[in-house]
Amino acid sequence: MVQRQIPKPAELAELMRFKTPTFNPTDRRLEKALTIADLRAIAKRRTPKAPFDYTEGSAEGEISLKRARQAFQDIEFHPSILRNVPVVDTTRQVLGGPSALPFGIAPTGFTRMMQTEGEVAGAGAAGAAGIPFTLSTLGTTSIEDVRKANPVGRNWFQLYVMREREISYELARRAAAAGFDTLFFTVDTPVAGARHRDKRNGFSIPPQLTPGTVINALPRPAWWINFLTTPKLEFASLSSTGGTVGELLDSAMDPTISFDDLDIIRGIWPGKIVVKGVQTVADAKLLADRGVDGIVLSNHGGRQLDRAPIPFHLLPDVAREVGSDLEVHLDTGIMSGADIVASIALGARFTLIGRAYLYGLMAGGRRGVDKTIEILRTEIVRTMKLLEVASLDELGPQHVTQLARLTPIARGVTDAAAAAASAKPTVVRTPRAAAPRKAPVKK
């Protein structure tokens, strides 16, 4: 028989402790978000279709992005035990300076279109968190205003080489004068990718209103109030505006970009230089021979060439080949702290988040970006403690296995052939001995 009794008032009082209500609606929304996926759901409810689709979408059939996301899901972690790790160190020295976490904010264009605080929110949040912020050539806040928003933190600048080269040169000089310490020389956008969502939505700056646009905006008045009562939306670092995303990129970018342009920009830029958009081991070797400070393995978030290589799959080979010569960074598909930990374990020095940052921005402006960083920090720390590593330097390939889903039948071009077909490097690299292959295990 269960013994029963009349509840005592003191015991009832302990059970009836109500949570203090949150009255600020933005804080109330954000405190319910536990993951980046939660922030995405909030962002979708609050943002009109055109800017949300610009953030969410990628090129053509959007296969590259799906594969990149799947690659992070197709891993297996291997934790150690009994290592005594009550505290973990998430700091990283990257490109000559500190970062409190192993990720920074990637360059994103049109950012004030997603939410009116735009790059100011991103730069301010990054500075407060002690991580780098990267401004895009197609940003909607000027180089100088980003510096004001993040006066003591690390600011990086992403550069497109345009048909009118002097525009690019002047942007590099402005960023250097504003104290930006690193330049991302972007090489994967000779022309615009086929971003069908943007074409269908008429996505442009300024927005093109259609009956569908108006109907979609009706349940999202806060976005329109912000848009209509804040300064004109334009590409703050460029003089020309207007047109769809593809039209702008086609007019601004140049398919004749070459290693000569890289050399010219290196002559202009006084800080660290990183080549963004590397997608083969052969090109990583060429850039290591040319003495750049780092590379970003990236397929532009799947927004350029659909079915492009998966950066996370390239990572182990590239890190093994050139990781001792330059810093290897990674973006595309990162949606959790576990994704970041896996990337560091497989050889990345650093990672960049784009969509995850924009989801937070759309969900709650500056506080939403703070929430993005908080979520990722919590996930990184938890994953490291579960793996029982005390620092990022303790992470290694022994902690992660990439599970096979896509297996190539045959390669169209070998790395050696690709290297021979490319421009010859300034310094000839001594060929490295190939790693011995393990004999297949007979079952």
C-alpha cells in the first residue's frame, strides 16, 4: 500500500515556483531557440519570402548545399573516457591574431535586406564575442561603418575582382586604411550562379514589388516598418546599385580573373591574404607554393556551381597536403557546434558561418546574432567535453570518421593533371611521396 498524506503548504510552495515572465517579445522568441534550426524557423515566420529565399537558397537544383549539409550528418564521433576535462579551451590563434571560438562570421551580401541592422549587428556581436567579422564587397554597410560597429575587434574584408579593376583596388585600400587585418580574395565567382529562387522572386536592391510580394509581406509588418523607416538600402561599398542578384554579379565580376590579379592585390594589401573558394587539392598546392596565408575550402555555400565538391570531404586531403604551409579554413553547410568540432578535428584551422548567422539576424537583429553565437559556443563546449578533449589542439582525425555515402566511380581529372593544366606557380614544389595505401581487409 502507498502511504498518503495531506500536502504541506511549504512543499506546495516549492512546486509552484513560476518562471519570471519575459516581457520583451524579441527576448521571448529567442529564449525558446535551442538550435540554429530553431532560429531558422523564427526567421522564416518574420521575413518576407524574397530575402528569406536569398538566404536559404543556392544554385540550380541546390544539390551542392544539400550534399554539404548531409556530409556533416554522415560522421561518427569517437569519444575518449576518463580524461578529466571540467573546463575546455575554445580559443584559437588564426591569421596572426586571437579568436575566442574556432569560427567567425562569413561575408554575406544584401545583409540589411534580411534585417535592417545588417552588418552592424553582425560586427557588433562578433566583437563582443571575440571572433572575427567578415564584410562582403556586396555588403549593405560601408567599410568605415563596420569599423565603427566593431572598433576593437577583428574585421576582415572579402573582395571580388571586378571588370573595372580600380574599383577592387580602391576597396582594398579603404579596408586597409580602416584597420581590417585580413583580405579574402574570392575566386569562385567569375560569373553568377543560376539562383532560380532569386529570379522567381525578383530579388533585387531595391525590392521589386509585385502583388505576390505585397501579399507575402502582410503578416510581416515589422520587417516592412524597419525597411521603410531606415536609410536607403544599397551596396554601401559600391557606387552602382539595382538589378537582380545575377545581373549585378554578371556586370561586376570578371571571368578573366587570374593569378596575375592575385599578385596585384597582394602588392596592395598590407595584411594577411586568404584565397576563398578553393575546391581541389591541386589548387590548394598551387596557392601554398605562392605563399598566401590561408585558403577557404568553399563552394560559396552551394550558390555558384551546383554539384561542386563538398568542402568537408576535401578537408582531410587538403589539410594533409598543405596544412603545414598555410591555414586551411572551411565553410558551407555548417549548422551546429558539432559541425565545427568535426571540421577542426579533420584539419581545419578555422571555420566560417553564413546562413546560421543570417538566421539569427532575421530572428532578432543584434540579439539574434548574439543568440547564434551563444548556441554554437554551447554546442562546441558540450561536444568537446563529451569527446573529453581539453583544447582544440587535442582534436584530431582519431575523433571523427566520415561515413561514405557518395563514392566516386572514376575521377574525370587527376590532381596531377589539374595541376599541369593550371597556371604554373612562381615556386616549383618538390613532389611529396604519396601516403602508403592500406591493404584491403578480406572478409
